[in-house]
Amino acid sequence: MIPGRRQSLGLALLAALTLPVAPALAADTQVAVAANFTEPAQAIAAAFKAKTGHTATLSFGSSGQFYTQIAHGAPYEVFLSADADRPRKAERDGLGVPGTRFTYAVGKLVLYSRTPGLVDAKGAVLSSGRFERLAIADPAAAPYGLAAVQTLTRRKLYEAVKPKIVTGSSITQAYQFVRTGAAELGFVALSQVINEPAGSRWIVPAADHAAIDQQAILLRTGESNPAAKAFLAYLKSPAAVAIIKRHGYAAR
């Protein structure tokens, strides 16, 4: 072989060996994510792609609406619900893969207002009458909305404040009602306001409502997709758990 050509081939081989190697068989998975988990899910998806090369394409909405869509053939492969009931139902109804369901986060309900001092440390504002509108998520579709109703009922305030309630289709819309001033205060997820520097809030005691165990499940549509399985595995990793906790959730 001609010396110059041998040198060129050697350099080409060296360059090939030192170039970053793309993960083999990188794939995409469609993930239905409860609206309250938007920010941590985005951070986890980015870290997941950097780690594995797979892409998690996220869609956000209420858990109830997602379940209806999944039952009617929507092509989601992973379901991150805001409750345990719907993943359990998916497993029971043959939509989810048995043995893949687990709690990925435990949510915290908070009464929040953009107005400093309006919400006190014990939530007494709810019985004070010092507000015109109280935002909650639809309790039939969103677990955080159900937890809000349970809290008001347990404190014997539901009937009194019912005329003031404005209902969002999801926890994201309930939060937007408060953020835009359409409601002076609202029950939202702690994760939505944990980094808000202003306003006032009351973290609702866990005893006031059923536990918000947020569960994930692999759907039958994703059973043969390695990216779907890898995403659920990554959701249990220390890196993902750290993100979850940083956004105001507990982890089991």
C-alpha cells in the first residue's frame, strides 16, 4: 500500500473511533402525562433522551380525558396519570400491561393566590368570604380537583363556597384562572407554584383528602416499543426521582 494512502486511512479510522456514537436503535414513544406533571416530565424527557437517545413525545391533559382517549384507541404507549385509579382500571380493562404499574410521584395540593397575605397559613380564608372566585380542576376528570372537593367537604365548607367555584378542565387551567386573575385563589398542585416567588399559599394537610398517588403504566400499544419500556425504567432512576422531588412531589 502507498504510504500516503495508508496514513490517510489510519487518520480516517482514528476520526471514526473518536466521534460520538449515536445510541443504537433510538426510538420514540408517545406519553400521556397528567397536566400537573408538565414541568418535571419535560425535564425528565430531556434527561432521558440525553442518557438513552430515545425520545419521549409528551402530551399533557387531564387524567380522565386521557383515559377516555386511550379507551377509544389513542396511540399513547405510556400513561402517567395523576391518580392510581385510572392506571389500575387500564390494567383491569386490558389496556395496560400487567405488572408495569407503579407510583412515580405523590402529589401535594395547595391553596394558592397571587395576592400576598390573602391565603393564610391555615387556609382560614376559605371561610372568611374574602374572595369572589375559587378555581379548582374538574373533580370528575382531575384527581387534584377531587382532592379539592374532598378538602372543602371535610372542612364543611363545600356548600358555602360552591357558588364561587370556577372549574377548569385540568389542573393547568385551574392554575391559569388564578394566574390571570379570573379567580383570586385556587386549589392547584404544589409543583405548579413551588418556584413562584410572590403570592400566598397554604399546603393542604394530607389528611384532608385521599392520597394523590400518581401512577404510571405501560400501555398495550407500547408493549413492543423499547423506548416506552426504557422511559418507564428511567422514571424510577435516581436522576428522575431527584427531578420529581425538586418539583414539589414526594416519591415512593
